[in-house]
Amino acid sequence: MARFRNTLITVILFALLVSAAPTYSHWAQPVNLGAVVNSDSMDFGPAISKDGLSLYFNSNRPGGFGAQDIWVSQRAGLEGPWGPPMNLGQVINSANGEAVPAFSSDGHWMFFQSDRPGGFGGNDIWVSYREHIKDDFGWQQPVNVGAAVNTPFLEQGAGYFQNEDAGSPLLFFNSNRPGGIGGLNDIYVSQIFPDGSLSPASLVSELSSPADDNRASVRFDGLEVVLVSDSPGSLGGFDLWVATRETVFDPWSTPTNLGPLVNSLSSDQNPNIAADGETLYFASNRHGGVGQLDLYVTTRTKQHP
């Protein structure tokens, strides 16, 4: 009897977990963030703060310290306009390249890629801490996340995920290290332990393919991920693809293309899902932009049964 009761409880909990997963409308037509944010240079790698008021990205526009620097644009409210981007300064940026930032869910940590001295080779994943999560210029000296993640090959496109149901936080990234499925890059994941150390990175085979698979951005509940790939079926260059799962313990579904409303005949890349699950930032060199690569945003609405 006790065994039956425990099994029944497990089934009920599973059903509740699945039924609690939100559903959404389709993504809307993407909108260019405009000439205040974008420049005639390359602007990509967006990361939106949890409150939606600070938009980080990297750019090689004039006024930086190296090949690519990380910049931030701020706004006073969710409906307000974005202000002129400001360089994060030489604590974060160097004479080398810094790109594709990603925040921890509590806003204290920022992961990004850099080929600065002190790494393991090529681009590595680095991390910086700030005490006050509203201070966009309070970042401390970055630290290389170490050999559990970084190799002599390329490690790029960091994405952070933390959910109470999933246990320890996870760091997603892409790498061209040997041992992947194929193509230039595959998706990997590493567990972040309470002491700050990371587990040896493992291949996420469901999200990797013989094509070139990059930056995976996981929704707040861990049930949806948007990534970049030039897999067969892409409309042109890189496209945004999506995969889902029923619970955080299940494998991901086979990624599917987000379609021609979001993707273009040009290159669409570097997705970042906002904390609300209803806003997606990305970069594209599609026709009609301001510069070589521009930042875009698309939105959707949560569906209520």
C-alpha cells in the first residue's frame, strides 16, 4: 500500500510540474533597437538584466579599448527608450576582445568570453562579480573560470541557468574542442558548485549537431532553450533554433527552426531570453539595419488556459 501511495504521489507531482509549464504565443516580428543603441560597427552578444533596465552587449565601435568591448545601455522603465551605450571600462574590457556577456539569475555574476592573457588558449569563459546588482559599473576584476570549462580551443557563448528544481546552477557554452559531434562548435554544460568550482564540462548531445551550434540561452524554468545553428533548414547563414523539454530532468527535444518571421536570409545569432520568458534579444546583419551587426528584439505573450 505504501509503495502504491508513493508511486501515486510521484505521478501527481510529475503531472503538476508538467501542467505548471507556461505556454506562449508565437514570437512577433523582430524590431531593430535603433541608432541610439546600434552603430555602424558590429553590435552583438546581448544580455538583458533581470529587471529589464540594463542591456549589455559587445561592440567594436569607436571608444573602446580592444577588438570587442562590452557596453551597456540603460533605460528608466520597461516602456522607456534605451539610452546611449556606455563602455564598462578597463576593469572588464582589455586590449583584447571581450564579448557575449551572460548574467547569473541573482545578477551578481557576469560571464563572458575573452582572449585576454591568462587564459588557456583562444577565447575562454571568464567571470566577474559585483556586490550591488543595480550598479552596472561595479564589476570586479574578472577571473578565468578554469580548466573544467576552458581548453586550448575556443570556449564561447556563455549562458547561465539556475532553477530550484534543477539543483546547482549550470553554465552552458559552446566549444570547438575535439570529441564533439562535429561542425565547428557544439554545446557543452558545466555544473557550478556552492564553493564556486565547476564540474568538468560535458557535451549536450541533443543540442549539438554536425553543423555549427552556438550560444544556448535557457528560459528561467529550464523548459525551453534558444540557440544558434547553421543546421540544414536554416534560412541563411546562422538561424535561431528552439528546443524544449517537459521537465528539467528530461533530455531536450530536437531543435527546430524559429521560422521566417524571426529568422532572415542573413545571419541571426546570439539569442538571450529575458527573465520574463516573453522577450528575446538577438543580433542580425539582415537588410535594413544600422550597421554591420545590429541588436533586435522580438516579443510574445504568455497563454493562459
